[in-house]
Amino acid sequence: MPGPRQLGPRPKLKKGIFGRLIKTIFGYYPAHLTVVAVCLLISAVSSISMSVFMQRLIDDSIIPGLKEGWEAVAAKVLGTIALLACIYAIGVLCSFIYTRIMAIVCQGTLKRFRDSMFDKMQTLPIKYFDTHAHGDIMSTYTNDADAVRQIIGQSMPSLFSSIISIFGLVVVMLSYSLWLFLLVMVALFIIGKAGAYFGGKSGKYMVGRQKSLAKEEGFIEEMMTGLKVVKVFTHEQEAKDDFDRLNAQLFDDSMLADKNGNVLGPITNNVGNIFYVVLAVFGSVLFSLNAPNLVIRPHFPLFFIEPLTLGIVVTFLGMFRHLSQMVGQISQQITMVMMGLAGASRIFDLIDETPEEDHGYCELVNVKRGKNGELVETDEKTNLWAWKHPHKEMGTVTYTELKGDIELENVDFGYVPEKLVLEDVSLHAKAGEKFAFVGATGAGKTTITNLINRFYDIPDGKIRFDGININKIKKPDLRRSLGLVLQDVNLFTGTVMDNIRYGRLDATDEECIEAAKLANAHDFITRLPEGYNTMLTGNGASLSQGQRQLLSIARAAVANTPAMILDEATSSIDTRTEALVQDGMDRLMEGRTVFVIAHRLSTVRNAKSIIVLDHGHIIERGSHDELINKKGVYYQLYTGAFEME
């Protein structure tokens, strides 16, 4: 087995995570946890009572019985045993109650955490998902949530019960013998020091373990998604090497966390066994010498001198054994607690992520024409939409009809501030016009469409939609007015009809079928085993790439937006299918403002304006014929494309 390898700094557990976790759980289930606390208290007291009753049984019953005969103390012995049995029965009942309640608390808390995480994910900007591996995010829902389940369902009740038991035992020990208790304190000091040292190291590595596990799962998810690419380029060995490196990090963190966490159990047991013997010898010596026994009671006077009885010595040994077991339970839970806190930390990190900022206040509303032709807001479904623009400084509201007029004015943008991807980009697409973006990979074509959707906000310049700065428009309303067809198609688990309806959830079946016909997807859908009710799974793995793209186009068609963005929408469709799709696309784009990104330049010939981009700058613009006559960059791209075809 290879030794540990130091492969980078390990993250530290944030302060206050335990307190926040407790506060959060109590906020969810205050009544439940109150009942659990009472039940744990009664259960712990019932377990301690054995020690108290043992001392009374020896000193008040067994020893007198040996001297005076068992008949004299029989009733007392039976009464003591009966009372102890009743206390134990109550303790068992309380244990049953709190375990049942904790199941509700544990699973309910995990449900709320997952709900909170998923709700937060819907509010996060695209940038977050661009900078975090999907497998890493998924690990928060699985591994981290499972770690929290263990700390809530197992560790916390065990710790709480152990702490109550330890406190109770300490009080009883002080009331029996201060000298014997001081010896116990020495043992607890040694165990506590070992726990603090090894527990701290275990916690550090446990945080690293959770993060390493998330990285490994992210890598596995990436490799599974790109398995065909790995095979085609014979990248298997490199993939194995990368996985081995991540797995080695996970091995190191897990091994060191377990090694430091598991060593606490043997230390606690061995120290407890050694001091058990020492305590027995010391107590026997004190009893034999009839030494004065100092005890502490919770009333005035505080200190008393009482005889050290045989029952006290025997009971003290039992209490110490019980105390060492409680401390051992705590030490055994440290690893699980640290892992749970590491998982909780990652869950809270996701919940605390800064949501996508949206300072817009213009809304998209249904309107109808008034008597004088003015736009009037209505709750009726009119299929006529307008931007509701409140003017706070004047206390008025204006309505601007949704047409799809889009203008970019002197736009600068960079994904990182020091490196601009777009610089001084200006264009104006009037309602119903088709604009096409062409240029080399990385020229900034897709970035422009991302900015129009406000997936990213621009530091300088303006983008206007129907004359309104898009920063003033609420992001959901802006995106509802834009149709989007991407090169990479995402289909969801559900029927074909469900996937088309994703474009507009209130669309009827007839509208979805019409959209499919418009995209020329109807024919292949009717040939599927169950037609529009065919179930799709695995991102539509049973369909060809072209068929999946046609469904994506149909989804955009049913949305029926005035503006549409087509990002390499026909790149995955063969030449024969493209002819069919192009006809549907032309009908789809009719009357709409359209932005087309295409490497296949034959698809953009009929664009009103073709924008040629190079390193974030517009270097040419004009119609197809104008650019061909100009014989510039577009001419070279277009003629080169024909040569390749």
C-alpha cells in the first residue's frame, strides 16, 4: 500500500459550523427537538441511576443482610430492584420515543437542505456553473447530505446523551468521594488531551476528504460524459493517470482522517483500563485504612467528611467504567462529527452563494388595445405583450409593445476584467430583421448572445430591447421574450410532448404539434413507438443528434417569442435534413428578430446584415452580396467554405 502523498494544501473547517447547524435544525423542528432533549435527559438519568442504586443495594441491603439475615432486608431489596426496573423501563420508553422523532428530524432536515440548495441553484448566475464541476455540485446533494444525515441521526443524540451522563456521573462521584474523583480527573485530562489533538487532526483531513471526494466525482462525471472522445483519441491512459492522482488525494485524506480518528478509541479504552486498576487499588487502600472521605454536596456546608464504604468503592468503579465508556463514545463520534460538519459546511456554502443580481423593474405583461389604440394591461390571455415601465420619479407607468427591437451600443465585455472579449461592439436589429454573426472560434459570437440574455452583465455600453435598457428589465421577463436554440441540445426525462412544451408550459397539445410541424420534426416523431407520448431518458439518447436538434427547434417554436437566437442550430443536422429544417427555420423566423451564429455560411445568405467578428471587434458588416463584392474576410470565409464542401 503506497504511503501518504502531500498533493496540495487542505482546506480548513470554518468556525461556527456546528452552532449554525444546531440553530438551523432547531429552527426547523423546535418542538420535536425539545421532546428529544427531555427524552435523552430521562434516558441518561435512568442509566446513571444504576450506579446510585448499586451503592444503596450494597451498603443498605447486602451488607446488612450478611450480618442480620436476608429476611430482615428482603422487602428492601425487592423494593430497590422494583424501583430500578421501573426507572429502566421509563428510560427504554424514552429511548424509543426519541429515536422515532429523530428519524423525522433527520430526514426532514435533509429534505429542507436539498430544497434550499435546489432553490438556490435556480437563482445562481451561469458563471457559477461555468466555474464549478457538475459532479462537485452533485456531491453536495449526495455525499455531503449523507454525512449530515449521520451527524444528525447518530452522532448528535449520542453526544448529547453522553454529555448528560458524564455531567450526572461527575455530580454523583463528587458526592461519594473527592479523593477518588481527583484520580478520575487525571484520567479524563489525559483522554481529553488525546481527543483534542487527534480530533483536530482528524477534522482537518475530514474536510479535505469531502472536497477530494467531490473532485473525484466531478472527474468521473466528466469522463462518463466524454467517454466517446476519450476512446476516439485513445486518451485512456491519461484519464487513468488523472484519476489515480485524484484518487490518491482522496486516499491520503481518508486514511489520515481515519487514522487520527480511530486511534482515539484504543487510547480511551487503554487509559480507562489502566486507571480502573489504579482506582480499585487506591479505593481499597482508603477503605482498609478507614481514611477520612471528603465529599461535596450541593448545599451548605459544601464539604462533608463521611466514611468510605465498600459500596462506595464498588459503585465508584462502576461509575468510572460507565464514564470511560461515555468518553469513548464521544471519541468514536469525533470522526463522524467532523465529516458531518465538513458536509454541512459545503451545503451551507452552496446555500450562501450570492444569487444572480437583478435590479430590473420593467415587467412583461399581457395587454389589449383600448378604444383609442392605447395599450391597456389585462389579465386576459391576449397574446399581445408589452413592457410595463414604471417611472418612479414621475409616478407614471408607460407600456411599450413587445416587438423584438434589439440594439447594442458601444458594448465592452470580458469574462475577467483584465481581458476583454468584446470591444466597442455596436449594432441595431430592428423588429423582424435577421442578423448573422460569423467569424473564427473565440471571436465573441456566442458572447454577444449571452449578453443579450443577461447571462452576464456588461461593465460598459448599453443593450436596449424595444428601446429599454435591458438592465431595467427583470431577467425572467427578458428571457421569456427570447427564444434560444443551442448547438448542444438538452432533453429532459419525460415524453416528447413534455420536452416540446418546455418552451411554454401553458402550450396545448395542438400548439406543440404545430410547433413540431414548423420545425419539420412531426414526421420522425410520428414514427416513434408511441409518437408524442414516447418517453425520453438519458438526454434523448435513443434519438439521433439531428432529431434531438429538431426537438430543440420545436421547443423554441412553441415559445413563440418575438426575438430568437440560433447558436449553430443546424450544425448537427445532415445536408439532406438541413434542407427540410431550413424551410421550417425560415417560417419560424418570419416576422421575428433573429440572431444566427453559424459556421456553415450557406445558412446565413438571406440575413439582413451579416456581422463579421474578429477578436471581439466588428471588422465587416453588410448583406451577403455587399460582403461578397467587398472581397474581404467574409468573402474568404465564404469561398473557403465552398471549397471545403
